[in-house]
Amino acid sequence: MKKFLAVAIAISATTVHAQQVATYYGGKFHGRKTASGEIFNQNAMTCASNKHKFGTRLKVTNVANGKSVVCRVNDRGGFGKYGIALDLSKGAFAKIAPLSQGRARVTIELANDADVADNKDTNLVADAAPVASQVDEALSKIAAVTTTRTVKVVLANPTND
């Protein structure tokens, strides 16, 4: 009976998802390197987590409205000391709550293939390639510029007349 009770408790603990707090970040971090080495894109479906490995896909559900988003861990942060479990990119947070709210009570679980398929229109990768290609294109349009400078030097012959 004790073994059955222990197994039942273990199963219920893995199926119940504790509510946690998630916030978002963007702005001044957009375009900077994340802890994983990627360039942060505030519009990509990514997040910072101190608990999960880089590359882990998480399904984050707002408990107030039931909206969820699948995001990929690509960063770490110092937000745990404030009671925040996850820091979502601005784009990911906007999918589940108004940005003006700033924080949301969420459940966090590992995403499965069905969750990813349901969110197929979202960008899980913080990709800098489009920006790099735009920079390369702009640089190719710049014509070489040469300058010449003519300096006239006048030497004066001082005379003591």
C-alpha cells in the first residue's frame, strides 16, 4: 500500500504544473548576444531560463486566458531572485498576454511535436541572417569613393630691409 501511495503521489506531481511567473524582455537587448551565443531577436519565439538547457522547447500557457506559446530557450538571466521563472522574448509574451501587463502567471511544460506543429507560424530561431543579407546588399551598392586634396604652400622669404 505504501508503494502504491508513493507512485500515485509521484504521478500526480508530474502531471500537475505549478503556476509560475513569466515576464518579457526586449528593447535594449535586441541585437545583442545571448548566453548561448545567438543574437537576440525580441520578435522571435525564444526565452531565457535558468532551469532548462539551451535549445529546449517549452510550452508556456497563461493561466488567466489559456493562451499558449512554444518558445525555445536561448538565454539565461538573473531574474530568479525576483521570483520569475521565465523571461520570454517580447514577441513570445505578446502571444499570451498584453505587453502592458508586464508579467503573467503561467504554466511551463516541455513542448511536444504536436505543440510545435500547432505553433508552426512562429519563429523559434533568433536568426540574424536576414539582417546580415540586408547589410551585405547595402554595402554592395556603395561606390568606392576617392578623394584628392590639393594644398598650396607659400613659402615666404623674410627680408630684413
